[in-house]
Amino acid sequence: MHKVSDLKVLYFGTPVVLISSRNPDGGANLAPMSSAWWLGQSCMLGLGNSAQTTANLRRERECVLNLAPSSLADAVDRLAMTTGASTVPRRKAEMGYRYEPRKFAVAGLTEQPSELVAPPRVLECPIQLECEVVAAHPFGEDNASATAFHVTVRRAHVEEKLIIPGTHYVDPIAWDPLIMKFCEFFGDGRNVRSSRLAAGWRMPHDLRAPAKVS
Ligand SMILES: Cc1cc2nc3c(=O)[nH]c(=O)nc-3n(C[C@H](O)[C@H](O)[C@H](O)COP(=O)(O)O)c2cc1C
């Protein structure tokens, strides 16, 4: 039996991407995001307009999409509720966001130079996509509060163990992406840790509660 519901959140489960971009001072910014989908060598990224990443992508037109494995959930969670924007917008501040210019250090992740673009890769991420911005489209509610960036992959770096030998394909069994589902972190179908993002959004679910049988 289906029930009509005025769903408050439509985050059904998407891979977590750590997007690196270059700040105006030349340093690196790093932000978790999961509104990303691919078509061929193109990718669409949904980013809020208050994010430092959005400003960086508009200005520099380059980024690296570092795909996070489920084993990096702790590092991703350390980046949650941080922004590289020195002025934290009021809505974000109310949710508990803070300014953090040293994203790699806070996450405990390592910068690895890219080959074609200025922003660094994340060494610990087994899939790293060096990308160029093709177009930026206004997106979202509230007078286009977000931007949909169309990026194209210029170079892909993949940990050798994930490649099916003798091919240019990722082994789907070997690759275990970190999935953000309704603000919670999942790997291999299981909840892997608690989530600061879910707390910031005041999500009503309690993952420790036993499932109710009706
Ligand atoms: C797991 C996870 C997924 C997120 N997904 C998105 C997203 O798809 N789009 C977005 O705009 N923000 C997303 N956020 C929130 C951003 O990380 C947040 O806006 C952050 O301040 C961006 O960093 P920046 O301001 O340094 O660019 C996500 C956060 C987490 C922890």
C-alpha cells in the first residue's frame, strides 16, 4: 500500500564525492558533496550557491572529483559542517557550520598534485577525476539557490587494484563507494558511522532503534 507523503528530503542514496578546488589565495579547498551524476565523460554537480566550492568553480573552471570509498567515512564526517567561505552564511551558521580554511588537514587527508588541473587530488581516494567546467546553470528553489555545474572528465586516475586486469573498467565488486542516504553514511548496504550532516539537518531517524513491525 502506497501512502502520499510530502517528502521533506529526496536524498535517496548517491556516492560521496570529495570535490577539490582552488581558493583565491591559491590554496586548496575540499568539500563533501553527493548531488552528482554521470553521463558518458560528463558529470552534473549540484552545489549550493553559498559554498566556497561554487565560487571557486565559477572563477577557476577546474576541479577534481575524488570518489570516497566507505572506508573514508570518518574523514568525510570531519569535513561535514565546515566551509571554506570565511563569512559563514546565517542559515549555515544556525545549522552549526564553521569556517575552516585547512580542509585537508582537518580531514586527515593528503594533497596529491594533479596532472592537468590546478586543484590537488586526494591521495587516499582510489578514484580521482580531473575535471573542467563546461557550463554553470542556475538551479534549485528559492530563486535558484544552487548551481548545476556541467563538468567534463579530462583525466581519470584509478587505484590499480580496482581495475579489471587488461581492461579500462572498474571492478564493481572491488569498488565500495561511500553512499550518502538521507544524510547518513552507508557502505556495502550498511550504515557505517554516525553523521554530523544528519545531526545538522536534525533528521528525525534513529538508526539504533529496532525496526517497528506493524
Ligand atoms: C556527505 C555530504 C554530502 C553533501 N552533499 C552536498 C551536495 O551535493 N551539494 C551541496 O551543495 N552541498 C553538499 N553538502 C554540504 C557541503 O559540504 C557544504 O555546503 C560545505 O559547506 C561546502 O564546502 P565549501 O563551502 O568549502 O565549498 C554535503 C555534505 C556532506 C557531509
